[in-house]
Amino acid sequence: MGDDNIPVKVFIALKGDVVTAIEVSFNSIFWNDMWAIITKKYGASWEIERDNMAVMDYETKKVDQFERVIATHKFSGTNPKTKDTCSLSTTKIDIIFRHHDSLGTLHAIFAIKRESKDF
């Protein structure tokens, strides 16, 4: 995911030997670039929610306001090989506290979650 210039972290959830979810985290400064990649791959059929979100640095207690975007794909994704279905969602700001890691202080997430009827 990305253009090899956007650092990401990947979390993979397993149930036995079945992948049930994949979450790709990236710095929110890359939101526009990643959104373009996501919509190019999965199409433009997304439900979009926008609101303001307060994000706090836990150590300093400083709070900043950011626009949060939550996008949920209107249709299930389908694995072309297995025909398993999944939900697709993404958010520009993931939690109310700033992160302190190599991705930066504000993370966005793109998630693919397998439909529970498939496993």
C-alpha cells in the first residue's frame, strides 16, 4: 500500500490460520495521498463522515482540534480468488491521544475486516 515512500505499520489479526483483519496505520499527513490510492483501488462508493476531534498530548495535556474523516465502503469487498467478503473502512485520525512512535504523532488507519460468516 502506498508508493514506497509512505511509512506504514501493519497489524494482522488471525483466528487459527485465517486472516480476519488487516489494519494499515500511517501518518495522517499522508491522508490525501493514501485516500487517492484507496479510492483508485476500491472505487468511489464510500460513506463519508466528517467532524472535529480533540487530540491531546498525554504528557503536556495540550489539546489540538483536527478534522476527522471516517470513510466506510458502501459495498463489501470480495477476494477474487476465494470469494470471501470483507468490510473496508478508513479514518484520518485514529485516537484522541497523540502517538509517540516512528510514524509520527497523528495516525490514520485503513482497515480490511473479513465478514464473520466467512470463518
